[in-house]
Amino acid sequence: MTTTGVLDTTYLFITFASFVAFMIIYKYGSPKLSTFICPKYQQLTDQQQINWNTRVMSSLHSVIMGYVCLYTIFYDTEVREDPIWRHTFQVRIAGAILIGYSVADTIVMAIHYKQIGEPFYFLHHASAAYAFFYVSMFGVLPYFSNYRLLSEISTPLVNQRWFFSTLGYKKDNKFFIINGIIMTVVFFLTRLACMPYYWYMVYTVYNTEPFTRLGHMQYVLVGTCAMLDIINFFWFYRMMHGVYKVVSYLINKENDIPLKED
């Protein structure tokens, strides 16, 4: 079925399969693989292991989303010509996978809220799942939704920094520093620097006939994306705060100034 703007429940199967797959990865796949690759995993606290497993889920999900995003940008150039209504199979599948992951991660965070729960993550997952429900099940907004997937490219780097920190890497370790620099640059480029162009594209279609035909789904394009941008600004603020602490530590290292972890 290639009709857009009409509910297509066949993608719900992909969402369900995604949910089950990520729950299996969290419960069984990550613990076994992590123990094999990094024996120190077994020495972590329960809270650290829970956080570790969710970040393995997150990194895998981000790699899938990043691949779909870049593939569409480079090989499906027609999507830019019809950014609202063009049927884009791979983006709809990506949306279904994203919903399944978001539900799985939300359930894990809710169960272990005292250990790893954070309101902004709940808000982020809810906003993303709501938006991609229309992308996947109705096939609308392929260009804009794919553009938003750019943000996922930075996620594995963010998770890697946490892995390094949890494994006890020193703040002046070259791998920690290199990852931190790349993480900050990529996060800025894929989540903040790309915002002006995204909103410019929204402006170019605003109040056009294809946009008007969206009906209430117009709010997905504007409202949810504005919410996600606010969250990204908040996360970048926290990231820069961390960068400031690391730089201060390196500059004043000889004074043995402690570097407190958040």
C-alpha cells in the first residue's frame, strides 16, 4: 500500500516486533554480549547495569535511524520535492521501529524510575513516538521526519562517554577526550546547527495546499518538533556544563581540583 494520509495498520506489526526485539536486547542480549566483551560489566552496580543495558539499546537504535536518515538523504532525492506527501517506504519503517524502541525504553525507565528515570527522557520519547506515529501509520512528512533523524547520529557518542566514565576512565584519558570533542561537535551539528534550515523548510511549505491538507497533523510538524528542539537545547546546555568541568579539570590538574560527576 503506497497511499499516504490514510491509516495503514500493517506498520503496527513492525512496531510490535521492534518493541519485542529491544526488550530482548535489554533483558538478555546486552547483559550477555557486554559480559563477553567487557568482563567488568559484572562488577557494576544494579543501577549501572540497568543504565548500561538501556544505552546499548539506545546506541543500536540510533545506528539504525542514522543509516536510514543518511540513505534517504543521499539516495531518495525526490523526497525533498514532495516533503509532505511523498511515500517513502524506508522512513515509514524507521518510524515504526522508533515507536517500538520508545515504548520499550519508556517501560524500562518507568520500572526503574528511581535508578535511571528522568522526566525529560519521558517527554522526549512521548513527543517522538507521537510524531512518528503519523509518519509511519499515515505516511506523511517524510522529508521533515527524516531530517529529524539526523539527531540520532550523535547518540552513540553520548552513550560512549557514559561507558568510559562508568568503566573508570580518567578525564584526561585520550580516548575520553577525543570522544568528548567529537561528541560535542556532532551533537551541535546534528541537533542545533541544523535547526535553522529545518524551520526554513517548514516556512516554505507553511499554508501551502499540501500543508493545509494535513489538517490536525500540522501540529506534528510544528508543535512536537518545537518541543524536541527545546529538549535538545537543554541537553546541549548540560553537555557544555560537562565540557566546562573537564576543561577546568585539565587546566587545573596540578592543583588536584576534584571533578564531580553529575
